[in-house]
Amino acid sequence: MTTVIKSKSPGVKPRHWLSFVDHEPNELAALVKSAREIKAGRDQHAADAIFGRILGMVFFNPSLRTRTSFEAAMMRFGGHAITLNVGGDTWNLEYRDGVVMNGAAAEHIREAAPVLSRYCNIIGVRTFAGMKSAAEDAQDALLRAFARFATVPVVSLESATEHPCQALADWMTIDERFGSAAGRRFTLTWAPQAKATPMAVPHSAVLCAAAAGMNLTIAHPPGYELNADVLARAKQWCDRAGTEFMVTHDQAAACASAEVLYVKSWGSPQFYGDADGQRDSFARHANWMVTQRNLATSESVLMHCLPVRRNVVIADDALDDSRCIVVDQAENRMWAQAAILANLLGPPSGRS
Ligand code: CP
């Protein structure tokens, strides 16, 4: 095997895949189409683009699906993946400018990102929200720092604000199930948890539904409002598509009309830094746990990004129902990401 590693042109900014809001719905739809073609074995482009290429993944947080599906996508098409776990098998990394690095971080992203760019054709980064300040989380500073200092494309493996790979796989999964997601009724419902979790996945679910041209309802208890900019973008896309956009505190009504019921827990910013307060709030809203009764019709589907806590977030009877398509979602991560990788890596790497 001969692999040509092309040198980077100085001054040319790489294209990144960091969020849905950086793209237009038609660009995202094209990627979904490409993912379905790759899955069906009708698209040689992914194999040509990925063959001989190297993906470096930097995880600041744990993963089962993201890590495995990216590694599988690279291996399946003749590429290779390197996984680094920050603070585990690699150094703790600093991202803030001008800090005195006398704490846990031994290396700065200013060096780490360009160094990894010399070894790898593309870099993935997973970095969850800090959940200390909603305003700080909205900046997505760590992911954006990687994108700033890398000289190859950076892919979000879930960041403080969004999980765009999950959203693309979810869109693909809904298309597969219904022929097309467009015009379907999508409900995102909040659910309780054992501990506070970030808003990246609910943000991405909302953006996915709006970009795909679905009628969107978001249900959560008071105090669990999602990021206003994300909601504004989703509403803009719904308005443009002529679909409904609604936020409600009435879970039963929101589920009653859902063809796609997407379940996700998230913490309330008013309890950031207050674990006891958050736990009490989850307990007060324990009846928001989704059960089989929340599935509206025989055609409705139940979605969740996984991992999911059984009988806290979703009851056994719903997760074990044939209308639950969480495993399909997880599989489609691999195909959707193959489409993203192929799109970013571009033309063949020089296979011989
Ligand atoms: N859905 C998802 O990203 O799963 P992991 O956290 O296991 O990667």
C-alpha cells in the first residue's frame, strides 16, 4: 500500500465539522443522502476518500458509540484511527490563552493540535459542557481552540453545545424509517436522570428536526429551557420550511401527536453547581420518565442517543418495545460519520 500524505498549504484554513448551525439544511441533507448511499454500498467515494487516511481522536470524556463507530468507519474503508484519552493515556490539555500552566495540564492545545495535525489527516475531539456556566458552555471554547490551532479538519465528537454526528445519524434513521423525515411530527421530551447531563444532544435533536423539515415540539418542565440561540435557529429553519415549532411544559400532549418521540435528559442551568438541588428537581419530575404509554401510535418510533438509564429515563416496557429504534440510531453513527469523513477528506489519498 502506498499512501500519499499531502503537505498542508500554509494559510489555507481547513474545513471543520463542528456544529449544525455552521451549515445550511440542504448541505446537511446531502450528507444524509450520502450516508444512505454508503450504507447501501452504492457510494465508492467513502472508500476512496478514507483509504490510507488517519483519524486521531482526542477524548476528554468517556464514550462507547462515538469511539467505536469512528474507529469502525475508518477501518471498514481502509483507514486507521488513533484514540487518545486525555488525562488517561495522554497528557491533560490546557486551552485557555495566557494561563500559568502550573496545574494538572502539562500541554497546551496550541502545541497539541498542530502536532496531531502532522500525524493525522483529520482530528476528532470530544469535550462535554463544564456545566458551571451556561454562558461559558455556549462559547464551546475547547473545541473551537482545537479548530483554531489544527491544520487539518476537526470533527466534533460531541462538544459543549452540540453533538452533530449524532444528529446526522438520527436524521438518517428517521429517513430510513419513514422514507423521508420531512413533514413528520417530532417531539423532543425531557426526562429525569440520576445526575445532571449536558444539553448538546437535545440541542442537536432540535436542530436535526428543524433542518430535516419536521414539525417540532419540545417538552420540558419549567426551568429546563434550552439555549436561546439554538431555539432561534431551529425556529428560523421551521419557519422557512413552513413547519410547526412549539415549546411546552405539557409532556402528555406533546407525546400524544408524536410520530418520532426523542427522549433526552438534561440538567437545568439554575442547578449548575448545586447537585442536591438538581437531584431534588429530578425526583420532583420523576413522572416525566417515558413509558410505553407515551408512544402515540403503532407507527410511532422511540429514539434516544444512548447511553440510557433504564427505569429512570425510559422504562423497560418502552425500551423493549419493537418501536424503539435506539440500536438503529447507534449503527447509523458509523455510516453518517463515514459520509462526514469522506466529505472532509475529499479526493482519494493516492491508493495503489
Ligand atoms: N451517543 C453517544 O455519543 O454515545 P457515546 O457517549 O457512548 O459515544
